Amino acid sequence: MTPLSAPDSATVEHQLRGSVLVVTIDHAPVNALNAAVRRGLIDAVTAADANASVRAVLIVGAGRNFIAGADIREFGKPAVPPSLPEVCNRIEACSKPVIAAIHGAALGGGLEVALASHYRIAFEGAKLGLPEVQLGLLPGAGGTQRASRLIGAEAALSLMLSGRHVGAQEALRLGLVDRVGQSDDVLTEGLAYAHELIATQAAPRRTRNARGPADRQASADAIAAARAETQKKSRGLLSPMKIVDCVEAALNLPFDEGLQFERKQFLECRESPQRAGLVHAFFAEREAQKSPETRDARARPVRCVGVVGGGTMGAGIAVALLDAGLSVTMIERDDETLERGRAHVEKVYDGLIAKGRLQQEAKARAFERFNGATSYDALADADIVIEAVFEDMAVKKAVFAELDRVCRQGAVLATNTSYLDIDEIAASISRPQDVLGLHFFSPANIMKLLEIVVPARVSDDVVATGFELAKKLRKVAVRAGVCDGFIGNRMLAVYRAAADHLMEDGASPYQIDRAVREFGFPMGPYQVIDLAGGDIGWAARKRRAATRDPNARYVRIGDQLCERGWFGQKTGRGFYRYDDGARIGKPDPEVESIIDAERERAGISPRAFDDGQIVRRYLAAMINEGANIVHEGIALRPLDVDAVLMHGFGFPRYRGGPMHYADSVGLDTVLADIREFAKEDPLFWRASPLLVDLVARGKPFASLNQPA
Ligand code: 3H9
């Protein structure tokens, strides 16, 4: 993705404070190590070496962080010297003790700068980590070699393979830092530490010479275990195994050879499409949080939230809100359904307790903020109400009429509808400016995606409130316009239809699922249908039957299964068989017979597709509908489509979402595929005008990824 932020200014200042050279990195917002910062660090160390008055060097970060890492906006562009490994080596080689004083983020290259320093102090609230793996990379500025030497292979592997952040105390326990600051005055305590080192005539202590835990066998075992685990868990990913290789090199090679080995592995990762996909994902999910409506508007305060409806969705939303520390009032129509709603909420918490992820007391604390009521009057003080009742326009309008009656002026009135016309709902009450779509995905307390659906008459501060709430719930929020299915479900309907066409034309559902999994989705489309319940899609198809184009191809196989009561896992049968309550289904020969019969009825002689052909059609349908959605302004930009598919529909993050993926294979290739498929079914395979236009102009989707 092209960088969306305006060009920034970066400085590294160094100032002599007594005998300590204080080096301050100032590169808002997170002190990323761009070329100017790298150059500034080398200049500062050179100045320290050259100046006899300098007896120690203290590196600090301006603002809220030490250093968040390499500047990831530079990846994919021509490299500008000095490289970060050179910077780290130069710091380590400094003839005076160098101290890193760490507050906020010291991540990736930021921690590598600290590891190359000779002494480290971390402050309360610090976040230390080597999260490169999440960007398809490995620590490439000596991090794999220095961390392994400093804290041992096992701890280093655990940090680098998970990408997790550790706080100051854990960093101290691991041996990543030497001490923890007692106050939040980074400069004063950093200087005091430097003076202490000067007073004791402490020499530079270079991590390259650190020996780590002495037990070589334990390290070798940790490496072997990590290799086996990575093979199992990180299917299709390049960088995790390379991290293991680098740690092994740290154990077996002299430091400089280890560095060379690390550099080679790092460059391979940096040049890989996985790195490009993951970095795109990083920026896309941040950029998607911004919308034109939120630029100047302030969110309304939210503390008390009403949830109308205690079904699976309503309960999941309630849990998400409770987990964010908000108070929740659930409304149901009578005592019995309310009790069921409450039981749904309890069930979610009990599940977490059973898995050891939650303490009983935490559940009790959450329930202190939970109320139930059967009268809408209980919502009189709510700041925002989210309805999650049955998907029917008349039912929704009746709920909104009640909300209009009882809610205070200024309350946000949100619907969790998946496809209904929110403009129509808004127009049915006296305050359309307060009506917003908040489309959660099931299970709502777990799924990261939240579509913020923006109806025509909503006021900007209501939209801003939706985005602010998403932040509190730690969701990835994406702005969507009003249409049937918004962004995600509208695309799903189309690429599932493409899968159905493939199935009727000759591929088995099991082959399609396998091909889609091989591409990187956690599940194939028919496994997902079986998990969610085939009856849900069946109801939607029946609803759309009256408005369906009679000339459009319609595959009846899914309906045939539903007519037999085969709704998937919950009924023990769907596209797969789930004998004796099994969670993983087995292929079902009877389903294959039904498919054969449907092919015959439709006059289709089945043909063979290889997995690659399956994926091409599946993806082409997805990309084409994504292009339509951007073209119609339902999604602001291609990156918003990518964020939706990655966070709500299992699109592999390392491929960056369908629109980024389309750019990587070439839009002309995608368009050529669509035109080829259109020879068989021109109605389904109508190329999106946006795709045609971009190909004509030789532009990628990325060219449309402008700031909101
Ligand atoms: C690396 O270091 C490789 C080396 O080993 C080897 C090199 C040879 N670069 O997340 P936020 C932007 S790989 C450029 O909303 P928060 C971000 O896009 C790197 N920009 O804030 C956003 O911009 P905007 C390893 C970056 O407070 C703004 O900063 N490091 C970078 O919620 C605020 O970000 C990582 O993977 C960057 N490195 O969280 C750390 N980081 O305002 C990645 C952030 O225009 N970063 N931006 O939308 C993070 O995890 C979080 O940003 C952080 C702050 C925890 C630091």
C-alpha cells in the first residue's frame, strides 16, 4: 500500500549534559527508524567517540515511545544507507558506555537498537518486543543474534515467533533489561544511571559477547521444539522458520557470521510478497479506522449501552461491551426470553472459565454491570442502543419506534442488521440523524470486524461515536455504505455463488474447500456453511427469490440439503457428515449423489477443475465484486474491502486482502480471467467498470488508497 500520511520530519538531537551525551530521537508519531534517524544515530555515536568530554551516551525517545521499529513505509522502496544493522553495529562499537532508556514501545528495530546499546533501563508502561514476524519479517538488525545471546534461545524464540510485547518487569526477569525505572522521569533516571556507570568506571558491555544461559543442550532442544511447532502452526508462512534458523545460527556460528546469515534471511523475507501483504494489512487496518465523517466531529460520550435482543448475536454484543468495561442493559420481550438472553451471556463467560481463560471473579465483576429488562423504558438513560432482533423490516421498525419514544435526545440508535435498508429504518423515526449501522460478526465478542454502516442522514458525531466505540471494543472498524449486505456479506454472496457454479460444473465441495484452504483461508466455503448453519443462507435465498433475475444461474444443491433438514454441524449433516457430534466433517457420498442428480437435471456434464482453476474463479468473483463496491462508493477505498475480508471472512492476512492480492497478480490478468469465464456465463461474469477502467489506465487498486 502506498503511504497515506503526509511526509514527516525526523531529527536526532544530541546534547551534552555534564559528561553524558543525551541522544533524543524525535520522529512523530512513534520514532520509527527512517533514513534520517539512522543517519542521526550514527552521527551522534561518532560525535560521542570524538569528544573527550563525553563519558557516556544516553539514548531516549521523544514523545510516547522509545522507538517502534524500522520505518515500515520504507519497505518496497530503494534502500537508503546507512542500514539499520550498520547503525546497531556502530552503537555497539562505541568506545563509551551507551545506555538505552526505554519508555513506551521498543519494538523490532527499536529493541534491536536497545540490544546493541551496552546497558538498558525500562520504565513502567514500556512495551518491548520483536514483532517482525507479524509483518512477514524477522529481526534483521542483529536482533536474532543478540537476543539469543542475551536471554537464551528459548526465550528469544518465544518472543520472536509470537511477536508478543513484554512489560518492563518481565523484560527484567528475562534479562532483556538491566533495571526498571522507579518513576516516569525517563531523562532524570536515565542520566542518574549513566552517572552511576561513569562513577563505577563501567566499560561498554557488548551483547555480541554475551553468553546467555550456559546449557547448550537445552538451547538445542528449544530450537528443535520450535522447529516442529512452526512446521505445524505456521503453514505457508516464510519468516517463522527462518527465525528458527537464525537462532540456530546464533548458537552455532561466530557473531559476525551469524549476522551475515541473519541479513540474508531478512532480505529474502523483505522481498517476499508475504511481507508486502502483511505490511499492507498493517496500514489498511489503521487507515480503515478513519472516515471523512470523523475528521472534524467529536464522538458522543458512551458509558451505558442498551442491547435489544438476547439471541446469539445480542448476547455476543453484550459480552463485547461488558469486556470493554461498559454497562449493558439487555431488553427482551418477556421474562422467559430475557432469562434465555442472560443465559447466553453466562454461557460465553462459562466457556472462557472452562478453558481457563477467565476467573470466576472476573465474570462476577462483568455481571455487576449487566442488567436485564422487559420494558424499553429501562433504556431512558442509555448513551447508545444496539438492536439485534430478528432480520425483518417490520420488526426492526417497531423496535426503533420504541427507541424513539423512550431514549433521551442525543442517544445513538444503532442497528446490527446484516442487509436491511438502514435509510428506511432511519426515515421511520423522528431522529434519523441519530441512526447508524453497527454490523457485528458472529461470535460478536471474538470477531475483530465491525462494519460501521453510514446512512444518508446520519450526523457526523454519530459516526464518530461508532468508530470510538469500536476502538473501545478493540475491533477493526470499517466504514460501509448502505446496500444489501454492505461490504462483506455482499461479496460473500457473490464468491459463494462462484463456488456453487464450480460445484455444479464438476468440482466436489470437498475439493473446493481444500483448494480454498490451500490458498490460506482457515476454512472452505462449505465448511463455513456447515458451521454457521445452512438454514441461514437458505432463508436469505428464499427472501431474495422474488427479486432474483430469472436469467441468472441458480444452483439448487444447497436448498436440496436444507429441504432434508441437513443444516450442517448442528444437525449432524450438511455438506459433510458429523457422526457422533464430531466437529470435523467427513465427505458424504449421499451429498455427492444429490450433486450428480442436480447436474443431470440442469443438463451439465461434469468436468474436472484443478485446484488452481478453482481458486482463480473464486478470487476473480471476490475481486470483481470488491471493485463494484468501491465503484459504487459502498467502500471508501480498496483497502477498506481488504480490511473487511481479512478480519471478517478469513482472507489470509499474508496475502493482504483480495484487492491487494489482485494488484500482486496484475489487474489485467484478473480481467482476462473474468472475460474468459464470461464466455460461459456473461450475466454472472460482468467485469466491474472500475476494473476495466484501471486496466485501461494501467493503474492498480492501490492507486485509489487515498487518505479518508
Ligand atoms: C523492523 O523493525 C525490522 C527490523 O528488525 C530490521 C530492519 C533492518 N513504521 O498503531 P498506531 C504509524 S519491522 C512506520 O495507530 P498505537 C502507524 O501507521 C517493525 N509507521 O498507534 C500510525 O500512522 P497514522 C517492527 C509506523 O499507539 C501511527 O504510527 N515494529 C510504525 O496504537 C500510530 O500507530 C513493529 O512492528 C512503523 N514501524 O500503537 C511495530 N509503527 O497515524 C509496529 C506505527 O498515519 N507498530 N506507525 O495512521 C505498532 O505495533 C504500534 O504502532 C505501536 C503504537 C504499538 C508502536
